[in-house]
Amino acid sequence: MKLRFARYIIVFVLIVAVSFAAGIAISRISAMNIMDKLVLEAGEELPPAGSFFESYNSKAVYVTDMSGIDSNKPGTYDIEIISERRNYKSILEIRDTTPPKADVREIDLYTGESVSADQFVYNVTDVTDVTIEYKEEPDFSKINIQNVIIVLKDTSGNTTEYETTLRISRVKKAIQVEASDGTLDAVEFLKQPDEK
């Protein structure tokens, strides 16, 4: 009976020891599983070396000089990492999927004036360069109020459209009158069709 009980205890201790050893081995193996590629959004901070592993590896250190990688510049970069005296290779892909943002303003013009699309926007933000264009150029010869759509496009092809207003009036910027002329007629403040 004592022998049988001792066998059970030995089997139990062996099962616990094997399970513990297997758990340690599995956690070390999963910590050593490096990802083929890590994707980062442009503008984000470069990740620590341990982020390239399936399970975060706190012992991982970059071999690659990361100071040469600009996280604002989309692209693909070969990365080498060392962990516990073993070297690993992976790829860091920086993508720009965020469209540019800006604040818009309305513009008032007089006949004969025109403005470029970039004058309708300010506080433009994006991690890459942005071009600013009209979706359809307004008719600067018309005296009226027009809806204008401004298109912002970054170097990765992300676009944002903003709608704003352009008002073109025929009021003169300034008129010259003599102080002794008396009363003024409102027509004097308006451009005539033949005036430029």
C-alpha cells in the first residue's frame, strides 16, 4: 500500500515537473517567434525591438541603426534584432493611411480678382507633403456666391475634400471723392460692366 501511494506521488511530481518544463519551453519558443513584418502608421513612434516578436520580448535589442529610419516617411525597412545571443531578421513597414486635415475659410473677392486653392485652407496637418487643388476651379468672372471644393492630397494618395464659399462682388475696393461733393450715390461704389 505504501509502495502504491509512493508511486502515485512520484507520478504526480513527474507530471507537475514535466508540465512546468513544457510551459517554460513553450513561453521561450513563443518569445522567439519573430514576426515576418511589423506595420506602423506613419508619424507614430518607432516601436521597441521586443514588439517584433509574437509575444513581446523584453530582452530584444536592435542591431539595426534605427536613427536612420524616419517614421514620417512611408517605406519598407529591413530590421535585425538580437535576443539572448541569437539574431533575428524582420521587416518594418511604415504606411500612411491617414488623410490630411486642415481648417477652411470663406473668401470674398472683387470682380477681376482670383485666388489659388491653398488660400482657402490653413493649419494643414499631415506627416507627408500635401498638395492643395480645386476639385473644379471656380468661375472668377461671375459676380455671385459659389460653393468651392478644395482637395488635399498627401504623397501616399490619401485625400480629403473640404467645401467652402467664394463670394465675388462688384463693389469697388475704394473710390476717391472730394470732401465738398456732397451726397454720394450708391452706384458710385459699384463697378460697371465695362470696368476692370
